[in-house]
Amino acid sequence: QLCDIGFIGLGVMGKNLVLNLADNGYTIAAFDLDHEKVKEAIAQDQLENKSDAQRVVGCFSYTELLSKLKAPHLIVLSVPAGDPVDQVSASLIGAGIQPDDIVIDTGNSLWVDTVAREEKYKNNFILFSSAVSGGEEGARFGPSLMPSGSPYAWTRIKPIWEAIAAKVDPKTGKPLERTQPGQVIEGGDPCAAYIGPAGAGHYVKMVHNGIEYADMQIICEAYHVLRSGLGLSTDEIADIFEKWNKGPLDSYLMEISVEVLRHKTEEVPLVDLILDKAGQKGTGLWTAVSSLEVGAPAPTIAQAVYARSISSFKSLREQASVALQGPAIKAYSEEEKTAFISDLHDAIYCAKICAYAQGFQLMKLAEKEHGWKLDFASIAKIWRAGCIIRAVFLQSITEAFERDDELENLILDEFFAKQLSDYQQPWRKAIANITLMGIPAGALSSSLSYYDSMRTAVLPANLLQGQRDFFGAHTFERVDKAKGKKYHVQWATQDREIVKI
Ligand code: 6PG
């Protein structure tokens, strides 16, 4: 009996995707260079498989994998981004893969690499990409999937992807929970939608991760302020986050933060024992770089990347903590604490709106630059469940783009504009107090600066243009003259204006 799908790479994500596919009725030929992982995947499937039929067939070479698949072959890769994708591709070519076979890269590949790979392998096989978000649990019980590439390949992949993806209740926009092996959700909107041509899906996943960085950093800054500024215990902070998680801040990242904060090891909160040096694999950095390249302001996302970089300078920070002065620590009354916590909630909410606004505007500018046609309501929809940034809030973003699919920036949507206007005052108070506490909160405060920059009709770029013209004759336009006309002043003599067209 030949299998429906070939699977290469049985690490945590791979193994769980295999079990998810099996739950949805597909048979899988599974391969990993590490044969122990093949055996583990089979053992896990045998543990969970309630039927008599064999769902996962172990393979121990690329040739064996191809021989156990229905033709044309459909192969899913779950290998680290970068060279491993090319190494596996070369091995598949060596094993005899055919031009009408489809290979799906589910890793976090850099989007330009995906574009180049599709071209490079087009005579050998069809390279399709579909980033997966949701970590181990998402892979097992329903991830968010961002497929892109050949439309022909998508017609084959679509039913499979829609089956394994997370599902959302179409009426409420809330995730339909699937938590048990063997459980399958019938109906519901699947968190899998075709994004566009090669590279578009990986670009969208990259921006998802940039937003993920910002969202995580915003929560971490709130934790820092509550712990070091107000002196609250980890359990008290977990209680606050738990309460916040029932309102507009309801999100997976808030939920897991509560669990991390509550975790104790021998009575000690584990978070107090975790070294404060953040790792990163590159997707946040790529998002920040891309925002600079396409000229989309994304300061909250960039700040989140910088915050991780600064955290890595542990010994420098330790030296500076002794050498450099901060403000004296103030004692807060219970009343002041309560008011501050309420302001902080609103600050997080507004900063979060700005971070998402930045991510979506970035995708909008990238869309123009690369000639894609992205459906932003659909992107917001597939992020409502399954992925790491899943949140109640994504339903409001979906509705904003459904109201206006040409929306230039989320902060101009009627709902979000009202939210920002309503909560900007407590946001400012929170930032002012955090600044006086001397606690770093780059994501929370740069969002406020982004908000204020965006709502300022006249920025000091007039002086900046004057400075540029002074030292480099870079010219400027005038608000009182025809648009597009360039002017230059002989600054040394101040007596002549030269008009350039
Ligand atoms: C997801 C995550 C996933 C991965 C990040 C981690 O959507 O499931 O984003 O892709 O956990 O890439 O990134 P860092 O290691 O850079 O934090």
C-alpha cells in the first residue's frame, strides 16, 4: 500500500505534523537522517493510533521514501531553514524525484531564498512553501499555515492543509479547540489560506514573527515594570496577566506568560532562575531589515530585536549597573499601584495595536514592491488560531480589513483609531511613570512615539531638509509653492534662492 505523503525531518515540529496528518486520515512515509527519530515517530503513532491500519511507515533512505509514495509524489520538509533545504533537495534529486513531484518547505526560510530555490529546482520538482506557526502543540493539533508558490501545487495541497490547520468558529472568530490525539474538528474556518507566488508566504510568516517579537517584548516590559518598579511577586503578576487575558489582551502569548510566571522549582519561581539573555534565530531581524529596506516604519518590531541584542550583553550590563546612575526607587501606595496597573494595561493594548499596524503596513508596502496581491483580511483570519500570535484581537483586525481592503494603516481604521484615542492618555501616564522608574520599555514607549509621529501633520523634517540642503545642497520642496519643485539656498550668503525643477 503506497502512502499519500512523504515526510522528511522528524524533529519536534515534524513528528507532530506527521501525527496531525495521520489523525486526518493520511498515510505517511516518514524519513529522517537520524534513524532513531524515525523509530520514535512510529512508536508514538502506534501509541496514539486507535485503528488497525498502519498510518506511519518508517523509511531509512531517500530512495526508500520515494518508493513508498503514490505518484506524483507529495513530500513535506520539516528541516531547519537554510542549507539543510538545499541538502535535502539535492538528495531527493539523487534519489530520482520527478518534475511533477511537489516538495513543501515548512521551515522559516528567508523569503528571497525561497524565490531563488523555486527557480533553481524548477526542472527537478515543484518547490512549494508553507511556513507553519504554532510550535509543538500547533503542529500536533492545528497550526496556522501560510502556503505560497505554484497554484497547481496548491490545488493538491489545499484539502490536506485545510484538514490539519487550526479551525476558527466562523460566527465568533474564536478558536475551536482540539486537544486530544485522534480528535478531528469538522467545519470551522481553517487557518490556512493561499498567500501568493513563491516567497510571499515566507515573507508573511517573517512579518508574523516580527510581530511575535514585538508582542513578547511588550509583555516582558510589563512584567519588568511590575516586578522591579512595583515590587510585585511573580504570582501577583501572573494574577494580573490572568485577569488581563480575559479582556482585549486575551492572547496565547499572555496565557503562556502566566504559566511561565507560576512555574516553581523547589518553591523558587523558575523565571527568577532563567538567565536573562534572549536567543533569536533571525526572523525578527529580517523583518526589521526589510522594514528599513521598503521604508515602512516598524520601530516597535525593531526595538524588540534590539532588546534581545541588549540582553545578550550580560556582563557589560552588569558593569554598567554599578557605574551608571538611575533614579531613586520610589515607594508606591496601594492606590497608586492600582492606578498604574490599569494605565499599564492600556499602554500594552495601544502598543500592541501599533506593533500590528506596523507589521501590516510593512506587508502592504512589500506587496507593492514585489508585485504580490496580498489579502490582508485573509492573513488576519489565518492568524486567529494555531499560530503564536493568536489573539482575540485578530478578529478586530480581520473586521478592519473586511471593512476596507485598501486600508493603508490599521491605526486609521475607525475601530482602532477610537481605541487609540480613548486609551492614549493612560498610555502616556504609564510611559511617564515607567520613565521616572528608570525601567527600560523600548517597545511600549517607541509605540507611543510611533503613534504621536503618525498623528503629527507637521514634523521637524522641515528643519532636517534645511540641514541637508545646508551641507550638501540636497534641495527641498516648499509648502507654499507648486508640488515637486526643488529649491536650494546659498546658505553662506542667505541672499539667493535657486529654483531647481
Ligand atoms: C512560530 C514561531 C516559530 C519559532 C520562532 C522562534 O510561529 O511557530 O515563530 O517559528 O518559535 O522562529 O524564533 P526565535 O528563536 O527567533 O525567537
